Amino acid sequence: MFPEENKNDEEKTRVKYGSIRSVFMHADKLDMCLMALGFIGAVFDGLTDRLELYFSSKMINIIGSLSTLDPDDFRHNFEKNALTMLHLSGASSLVERGRWGVSIVRPEQRWSRQSLLIEQFMPSLGQALINGLAIGSNYSAIFAIWAVMSFYGSRLVMCDGAQGGTIFAAGLLIIIGGQALAAVDVEGIILEHVSGEVEFPQVKFSYPSRPESIVLPNFSLTIPAGKTVALVGASGSGKSTILLLLQRFYNSLEGEILLDMISTNKLQLKWLRSQMALVSQEPLLFSTTIKENMLFGKENATMEEIVEVSRACDAHNFITQLPQGYDTQVCNIHTMISSSQNIFIWTL
């Protein structure tokens, strides 16, 4: 009796698992077609990076073996791989244009409100055209510079025996190093005494990547010297933007940021940033000693000055309790100090 009851209970509680086909039981032909196209697109998307790396590595290997190849063989092999990459990029561009062509085909009745939309967005078309031309000109200049560098670099490789890796590294150094040229500019005013009064009189700003979105529209703020101020607002309201403008990582579209009644644009950039200290929410320390991290703020500081600053910030005691004190490697102390002590070190 009992075994039969247990058997019936097991049959009632047994779960019936469906097949993979049952997952698509409610899908029609259009769904199947879209899923097939999505699967094919995902496969090609995964292959794109690998194909690019494959042919790029072949070109780099050809450049590396330049000294052992005949010039004609080198040119033939290099142009063969370059042409293959050109064909791949052309195919992707053709598919992209086809996709956009299909996406803009719409029945005419869906544009019954066309005149209303034109009237609504007409005032912003002129500004959008100007912004588009400005951004396009910027990217055109960047691509033109890359083209000239690639042409001249290839001439150096083929005619002067330069290494391809050296040419590529030099191009990256020019671009990355050029971004830091403004920070080493020695021109500008250096104030003998700074009281710390900051003023934003009718400042207007938008990020270069989104010129149509005004982050600070006619923003005004005055911070008296020695006063603690908290900026409160929703995410994206411009709190961090104000600090970026004050440190001149960006320039305002209208209005000037004043420090002690002098425009920050007239001050020496390196000196201006040396007068400020910024601690982010998640400070990042360099993988070296605590002492060397502190020396990034003042390279010629003595050990006495380092200890004095640490005492002023109430950090000297817990630093001296670490295994090597100020010579302790930062990468070895994450489990020994709290997040607040990490911020203390960052502040120093």
C-alpha cells in the first residue's frame, strides 16, 4: 500500500522538461528570420576583432623581417595584407550603409506630421549644422595627421631601414605627449599670495563631445576665501564639471573663472594646479612606496617635509606602524589600512 502511494506521489511531483524546440513554439517565421540574422551577426562581430588582429600581426611580422626579405617580396606581401584589410573594411562599410538605407525606408503615412516636426526642430538645425561641421573638421584633421604619419613612417621603414615598431610607438608618443604640453607651459601669471576666493560669473559650458547639451547654462557662484562649500545636486548636474573648469581641464564657452579676481586663463597652468588638491571618491595610489607617492606632489621635498606634512594630516602615526614605514610598498598594504587611511595617503 505504502509503496504504491509513494509511486503516485512521485509521478505527480515529477517535472516534465521540454526540448529546445519548445522554446521556439510561439515564434513565427519573422521571429525565426530575425534570430537567424542575429546569430549570423553575432558570429561576424566576434570574428571582426580576431581578423583585424590576425592581419595586423602578419603585417607587423613582415615589417620585422624586412632585413631578410627582398624589397619586392616585402612590398608584395605587405600590400597583399593591407589590401585584404581594405576589402574587409569596405565590406563592413557597405553592409552598414545598407542597414541604414533599409532603416530609413518608411511608409509615407508615418510622416503625416512632417511639417510639424520641421517647425519644431528648425531653430536648432543651424546650430546642429555648425556643431557637425566643427566636429567633422576636428576628426578630419586627426585622420589627416594619422595619414601623413603613416605615409612618412612607411617611407622611413622602406628607405631608411627604420623599425616598424619604433614608428608606431613614436606616433603614439606624439599624440599622447601632445596632450600634456599645456601643463608644462611656463607662460602665465604667478601670484605671490593666494587668498583663495573663487568666482564663476555667468559661466556657460558644454563638453566638446556633446556641444548640443549645455551642462552649465549661465552658472554663477562665488566662494569666499577660507569658506567650506558643498555642491549638492543630481547625477550629471555639473558638480564635477565645476572642478574640471577650475583646474582648466576644459575652457568655458562664455564667462571666465576667477581666482582672487584674476582669470584662470591668465595664470600659469602648472602653478594653478599646484595650488589645489583633489581627492576623488576612489583614490588611486601608484604601485610604489608611500614616500614616492607623496613626492609626486613635490618632487624635491625632503624627508623632514614629508614627516611634517604627515603629522599635519594626522597620518604619521599609522604610517610608521607599517612594516617599512614610509618605504612600504602600496601594493602590500591594502589589507592593513582602511579606506579613510588610503585617502589620507592620497591627500599627502
